[in-house]
Amino acid sequence: TAGRSCGDGLLGAGKHCRFPEGLLLSHSHHRAALVLSSSSAYKRFSELLPKEERENARSVRIPKSHILTLPELRANPFQHRICHVFSTSEAGDDSMSFEDFLDMLSVFSDSATSDIKSHYAFRIFDFDDNGILDRKDLEKLVNCLTGQGEESRLSSAEIEQLIQNILEESDIDKDGTINLSEFQHVVSRSPDFARSGGVQQ
Amino acid sequence: RDFQQADVKYLSRWKKWKRTSSKSLKKMLNEVKGLSSYLVLWRHDIRNIGGRFGTGIQSYFSFLRFLVLLNFIIFILMFGFVTLPTIISTYGIFNSTVAKISPQNIEYNCTIYEPRGNKGLVYFFTYLQDLFSGTGFLEVTSLFYGYYTVDNVWISMMRYNLPLAYLLATFAYLALSLLWIIKRSVGGFKQNLVHDADQFQSYCNKVFAGWDFCITDPNAAWLKQRSLQYELQTDLEEERLKQKIADRTIKEKLRIYSLRIIINIIVVAILSGCFYSIYRVTVFSQENSNVSMRTDSIDNMNFLANLLVQYLPSMVMALANFFGLQIFTFLIKFEDYLPAFEIILTLMRCVFLYLANIGVLLFSLWSQISDCAAGKCEPCGYNYELYPCWESNVGQEMYKLMLFDLIMILAMTLFVNFPRKLLVSHCSWKLIQWYGFPEFGISDNVLQIMYGQTICWIGTFFSPLLPAIATVKYFVIFYIKKISLIHTCKPAAKPIRASISNLFFLAMLLLGLLLAFIPLGVSIASIPSSKACGPFRNFNTSWEVVPVTILEFPIGLQKVLFGMASESFAVPIFMVTCLIMFYLIALSGAHKRVIEQLREQLVLVRFDPLY
């Protein structure tokens, strides 16, 4: 598939991903209305299914382990969070239907506005799903970024200093946590987020 | 989709048609965009490099691509307006003729110019030497200024003023380069200016926007994680250092400041040493190569020696640049600055070194050309015996510099990077392992590119086909660097971000361009043009063709143009420009204040029950 670009910084610039073209979004009423102009998303979704189930791919849910084989998610430290956030499964097993898959692709594509991207980024980073980014979330976030091995973690003093700095920069109401509007405010002025693709042209 | 389909029922037919046609138009535009992106040079290669090595290095390669395009456009410009008419008229195509007006009021001696050209039997070594130093057969080709000894070109009744075209094409390529670079840097600059007040937001930037969601290779992901870790640790360390610096005692401060003064004196001494040696070497090279040219005794044995003498200035410059860089990198550690400032200061010193070296080379050339002791340049204003066609000589020096630059890059990759990689991967001695794999140092590479491009800009006036050589050179360099990167280098532990590196490359290039204005300005306006060759034979200086042409315009237009060049016009324009600048600065300051106020309001909104 001719890939459209996806993010360099979080969901921002950099142009060699394989996310399919032509997903147009109109984000009214907080729900994306998708207009498919190419069937490459459907093709990719059905490729994740075993052959027998491909005909009714639209109504099937793919288990998390299959989703994680996607090249874009395979090497991503946030893979589990991404599956969790985009999955609408009631069973809580993070399986994704075709609609969920499309949601995920549309948020990652070039044509999503930075509002949408930052909204989903916030949800991905909110490890305990309580609607705010507190110290524990930030600590888990930093450890994801630097790697899980022993020598790739920052020391606890460094993490403390780092979290202190992050809160100083982004916590406007000084309550020790980052809520969605503070997060969106901070991310909207981030040059690597906004360089291209993340900001609506 | 449900919402859209629901809406559709209630729309009139006209609106329906409008909506479907705009959708299909958008789709068509997308397709065209998609197709045209395939035409972009090296698109695939650069994306792969970005995926494997990060966006900083990727922007270096797209910078190379930009330079290939820029040089190609400059070449088209010079070729189309200068070379093509000359060639057409020389060979009489399209019923065209050349008009060579013999110079009036000029001593006969000034017009003697006999380049060796293709006369007589040409030995193979002579041929090689001519190829590498631009003398002999190469000197009389359209590569150099001397070929364009044409005053007017007549193309079936239309007069084409070649001298004016030559000068205007020069200004055009300088203006084009300036505008293109500024246009490319404005985007990045705008962002930096807005975010300037928020430099303290760098941690959030790194943590929230730090992960590259395009990484698909687990190895690349591991590398990215290491680089993020390194970056965060470096930033935290820098913050701790800042704290330490703020806590310095007076005694420590005195010690550090005196150390810095000493080191700056050393730096100045090194720079002066470089300048002096380049001056001496250029003078030496000019004197000895002239002697051998004139006596025409090219001995096969002396071929290498001759070539060495010719390339001595380029070699000394390359050595000075290389050692200067190493010494500056070494010295700055003693000055105890913050790591970010260390890099900037070293780069500033190196940029100054590289550009000033070029300046000194040109200055020493000019001192030779205008060497008027003992009445050597009485009738003509320049040293006509040694330099009957001095612009070609300057062009030859630039040509040699450019060739040597390319050879050096090739040699460094082949004879330093590859052996180093082989050594490190097959030999397990501690010393060699400590030496490590070569790293792709972005700053060194960008300095080299800036140096090469400045030479090209200066040299194009004296050698109109030089941009073609530069285009081929950058084309080759792209592949050399790419191979070197992929096969020998390991990704840098501390990668530069794309947003910063783009601005940095363009700023360096802009510095080079601004420096290029100075020698060109001096050559065009101040040094008398050679009377033996070139399109400006009948003028005192190259610039003089412009006033002479203006004098041929109708009186009204003349008055306007001369008025524009006078002080009574320039001063008010300057004042108006200053006023506009102050207004814009004040406006941006006001915007920043508004941003601050809005931020504070955001805090209030959380707690004020009224909202």
C-alpha cells in the first residue's frame, strides 16, 4: 500500500510509515465519521485474521496478540496501551473490531487534527485510566520511553528530578497532576509534535 | 458516515453536486500529490535513512538534496544566460554573430593573453595536470571566465548584451540562493521564535512527543530508547551543572574567567597561524606555478611536483580546517561551559576558521594580482604580466579547491572510515575498541558542506560552469555518505532533533552566502577587470557595465534610477525599514505577553466559580 505518513514525534511528522491513505475525518460530536476512499485498511485488517474468518471480517474481533504483530506496533513500547485505548471490547481483553482498527489508523494518520491526536495521546499515557497523569503515570511513561532493562532505566533521583521538571512545565494549576487540557496545551506548543502531520494544514 | 448520509437527504441538488465535486477534486489532488511525490529525488533513500538513524541525520541528507537542486538551478541560470548565447554565437547557429569590440584607450600590453591551450604536442601528464589544475586546454574552455571574451551577441538583428547578462546572472543566482534559503528557514524560525519563551518546555517535548511512532524495527526501537535515555540524562545533568555554576564562589569564577581568556588568546593565535600559513603558501604556489607556466618546461618527472605546488593552498587549508576542528574541540573542555554552549561555541569558531581561510586565500590572491610595487601594473591597474586574465586564475583556484574537497571526502571515507570499521570489528585490542566505530558527526559534515558551497558561490562568477561540477559533486557525496553511514557508522548516541538541525544547517549556509558576497563585491566593484579577456574588457571594473547601460536608457528613467541610488533616497528608506522592524519586534513582544496572560487566565479558570 502506498503509505501515508504518520508521526515522528507523537503522531507527528516523518514520512515512511505504512498507514493507508485516504482516511478523511470529520470530527463533529466527538465521534469520527469515516469516509473510506481506499480499501487498504480493510485489506490489512483481514490479513490479520485466519483465512476462514476473512469473509465476515467486519463483525469479528481480533485478539490482542494478533494486533501486536502489526509492524507499527511490534516495536512500540506503548503497544499494550494503544490496544487498550482503542479497543471497545466489553470483555476487557483488548481485542479490536474493524471499527476500532479504523479508529486507530485514523488517529495515527496525517489527516487527524492535533486535538484528536493529543486527546488519544493523553489516554495512551494514562496508565491507570483515572483521567489524569499523576506521578505514577509519568514514571511508567518515562520507563517505557527509556526501555525496561536494568541499565536503561533512569535512576530514581533522576526520575524524580525529571518528573519535577515536567510538572513545573505543564502543571498550570499546580495540583501535582496533568489533566487533559494542560496536556493538550503543552503538546500543542511542542515543535516536534507540530512539525508536520500533527498539525492540521 | 451516518451523520453525513442523514444530511445528504435534506440538501438541494446544487449543494449535493458541489459536495461530490469537491470530494472528487480532493481525491484527485491527493492522487496527484501522491504521484508527484514519486518524482522527488531520493525520496525512498532518505526515508529509510530517517527510519534507521533518526531525523537529525535524515535532515542532513535532505539538506544535500536541497543543495543538488540549488546548484542545478544556478547552473541552468548561468548556462542559459551566459554560456549558451556565447556558444551559439561562436558557432554561428541561428544566424548569430559575435561582436568583439577592440578595447579603446588601453595600452596594448594589457591585452596580451596567450593561454597555452591546445598548442603543440600534449603529453599525457600535461593533460592530467591541466585537468586537475584548470590550466592548459581547460583554461580556454567555457569553464572559465576567459572564454567569454565577447562584447555583444547579435542573434538575427537582436542585440544581446552579454556583459550585462553576465553581471545580472551573477546577482540573480546570489539573490535566488538567498531567497530560497530564507524561505526554507522561515518555517523553522517561526516556530523557534514562538517557542523561545518556552525553552523550559523541553522536558515535556522530549517525554510527550519523544517517541517516533514510525519505528517498526525492534533494533531501531532499542536504539531510540537508548538515545532517549541518553538525551534525558544529559539534560538533567546540564540542569545540575547550571545549579553548580550558580553556586560558584568568587575565587572559582576568577580562575575560570582567566582560564577562558587564556584559551581565547590561544584560539586567536592558532587562527592567525592558520591565516599566515595560508597566505604564505598561496603566494608561494602562485609564484612557482607561474614560473613553470611561462617557461613551458613541463617535465614528466616534475608532473607530481607541479601538481603538488598547484594544490598546496587546498591541502594546507584542508589540514588547517581539520586540525583547527580537533584543537577547538579539545580546548573547549577546559573552559567549563554547559555542554550545549560548548557545541555552539566550537562550531562558531570552526565556521569562522573555515570561512576566514577562504577569505585569506582570496586576499592573498588579490595581493598578488594587485601587486603594484615597482610599477608592475602601471597601465592596467593590475599585475598584467603575471595575470593577464586574473579572473580565470581565481576561477582556477576555486576549481582546484572544489576538486580537492571532493577528493578529500572520498579519501576520508575510503581510507579512514572503512579501515576503522574493519579494525574495530575484527580486532579486540582495548585501545582500538576505545577508538570505536566511526560516528556520523553531523556538525563536521555540515561544516564541510558549507565550505564547499561557499566556494561554489564565490567561484561561479569566475567560472560559470562550476555549479554543474558542484551538482555532480553533491550527487556523488550523497551516495558516498549514505554508504559510509550504512556500512561503517553507528548511530549517534545523542541524535539532534530535526527541528533544531534544519535551522542550524540553513543558518550555516546563510553565513557562507553572506561571506561570499564580500569577495564578489570587491572583485566586481573594486578591482579593475582584466583587459585581455572576458566580457568586461571595455570597462574599468565589472560593475561599470551597469551605469553605462543605464546611460543608454531614456532620460526620465535615468533620473529615476540615479535618484534611487542617491543618499536622498537611501536614508529615508533605511529609516522606514528600521521603523518597520521596531514595529514588528514590538508586535511579537506584545503577542508573547498576551500568551503569558492567557496562560495565567487558564489557571484562574480552574478555580473561579464565575466561569
